[in-house]
Amino acid sequence: MIDQKIFSIIDEERKRQEENAELIASENFVSQEVLRAQGSILTNKYAEGYPKKRYYGGCEFVDEAEDLARERLKKLFNCEYCNVQPYSGSTANMAAIRSLIEHGDTILGMGVDAGGHLTHGYKLSFSGRDYNSYSYNVEKETYLLNYDEVEELALKIKPKLIICGYSAYSRPLDFARFRKIADSVSAYLMADIAHIAGLVATGYHPSPLPYCDIVTSTTHKTLRGPRGGIIMTNNPEIAKKVDKNIFPGIQGGPLEHVIAAKAVAFYEDLQDSYKDYIHQVILNAQAMAKFFIDKGYSILTGGTDNHLFMIDIKKSRNMTGLECQKLLESCNITVNKNSIPFDDEKPFYASGIRIGTPAMTTRGYKEEQFIEIANYIDEIITHKDDRKYLDAIKEKVSELNKNYPLPN
Ligand code: DSN
């Protein structure tokens, strides 16, 4: 009794992952051990509640695993309290927001097209439907955050909560300045560090924890763990609310197999080799961004200080993000189209593509291999109508990737 269909689909997906240069900034490749924990018999267990306070019997071992995940996470980010149960970044954000403010209160987050996230107040998301949401943008000329403008907007709308932390912004965030803005209107401050968590954990980006009431993240991007979410805080009262808002507020039984895999990832993230990895991720992104700048592409903010950068591909080569994404995909290079600030294309088409280095750095790419791929991207765009030429590049990309196998 074997489901041949699903396992052959997984085999096909493995082949795709092996052959492709994976440049989606929010993806990564987990270790064998993370995969083993996530695929373990812990999935069989119900454990509603928290360690030592469960609603089911037989939780002694999952309690140990969840405690270990919490202790390791606290060490990784130097925080006092955390919750490792969120099924995803979105449920983490929902619980975090509910722990700070009431339904109908005003929130201020960065707009999605500017690089923010749906759960930071987008009108079709719970965060835009349950709350009175406003968004701030970046500057039109520089694509950088203008803190004075954020402050001006905050003074005008008087939010109860300000959210910072983005999905497509390549420069550091000034959490201290955000705190000042929040204090000036007596608002709570929340940071969603899903993208930069690995940089924060290793000291390559300042930590939001000293400044924010709540910090959320996913665990599968730069942290290189299983798909899921986490919430951290240094405030004991807020921590209690977070626990109640996750369970029973939003979620039922925690995914203990995923929590165990999170614990494994946090263990890996605490090693010196992980710090070296994050450093290489940043060097690789900077090398690739420089290549594109030298070739005359328009890179938002003129480069990057983190793991990703954005290309205004419409301005650079007169094609939409969607067209570019499809073209690269046909040559075994995976990126995602992305709206750019003040985009006149609809999000489905978008004017930008977002490029990130965490995944292929895990597979061993250094600057040289990223520049080789960047060069292929430029060639592909230049020869976009020459299928024979494109097929030759496609072959070169899969040949290169044979030397950089999946860790799992
Ligand atoms: N979907 C994620 C990303 O790609 O950045 C954000 O949650």
C-alpha cells in the first residue's frame, strides 16, 4: 500500500531542487537532522497546552523537546520569553498583534509594495480587516525608509501599534528610532524579523529585542529550520498573553515534530559555523548586486547589506517581473517577481524581481558561483528570444549545481 503518485511527485521536486539555482530570498535547504526530526513519529502526538501543562497524557518526551526548543531559542536571541508553537509566521503575527491591542485599534505597518508583509496591515489580510490599518512607504528617490515621514504619519494617525521588519528591504533597520516614534504616540512596537532573523542571531544586524514589545519570525528562511513561526519578548505580562493567544486563542495541538525540528535548527544556529554561513550569505548577495549594478541594472537602494536585493527589471530591461521570473525558470534559475515601491504594474505582474542568497550559500556557493549565475541571468535576458541559446545556459546551470548537492 504505497502512494506511488505522491512519492513520484516528491522525487520530481527533489530533481527540480537539485538542478535549479534557488534564489528565492525566503527559501533555504534544511539539514538531514532537521528533516529527520520533522519527519519523525512526534507527528503522532497530541499535546495541546504547554510543557507540564498539557491537556493529554503521554507528553513527557514532547515536553522535553519543546523545552529544549525554547531554551535554545532564548539563547540564540538573548530573550527572556518565547513561544515556539506558531504554525507559521502569519499565525505568529496574528497572536502577537492580538496580545498587544484590541480589535478595531489602529496599526501602522509598511505597505506590501514597499517591502512589507501581508500580515502587517494589508487590507485583505486579517491584519487589515480586524484593525484600522495604515501603511508607511519608503522614499521615492532612494527607496530607503524615511523615519521622519514614519514619525509624521504616526503623529497624525496615532496608532496603538507600529510594525517594522520587511520581506523585500535590503538595508538595516534602526529599531531605536522606531522605539522613539512609538513612544511619541504611546504605541506598542513589534518587529517581524522573518527575513533577517539569521543575521540578528549572529550579530550581523542589530537586535530588535531591546526596543520592541514583541518580536516575531519564521524559522525556515535565514534560520534554516522547518517551516513555522516563533514569538519572543522580554516582557512577562506580554509573554503570558502570547501563550494564551496562540493556544487556545488561535491554534489547537502544537506540531511537536516541527517544534523538535525547530530545536535542531536552533542548535545548528548556535554553532560558530552558522555565523560563518551568514557572513558568506551577505558577501554573496553583495557580490551579486555589484555585478548587476556594473551591468547597468537598477538595484533598489543601490545595493544590499543583507541576504537579498531587488532589481527594478522593468526599468532595467523593459520586462515585467513575471516575464523575467518565467524566463529564468525556463533556464533552471528560480526567483520571484516582486512589486517595487510605487509600482505601476499590478502585483501579479510586478516591476521587480527579488534575489536572495541564503539557499545556494547553504549548498556551498561562494561569490564566484553567484557571479557565474548572475552572468547567466544577464545572458538569458539579453538572448530571451533565442531558445537554443537559453537551453545551453539551462544545461550549464544544472551542470554547475551537480557540484553543489542538497544537504538533505
Ligand atoms: N512569503 C514570504 C517571502 O517570500 O518573503 C514572506 O512571508
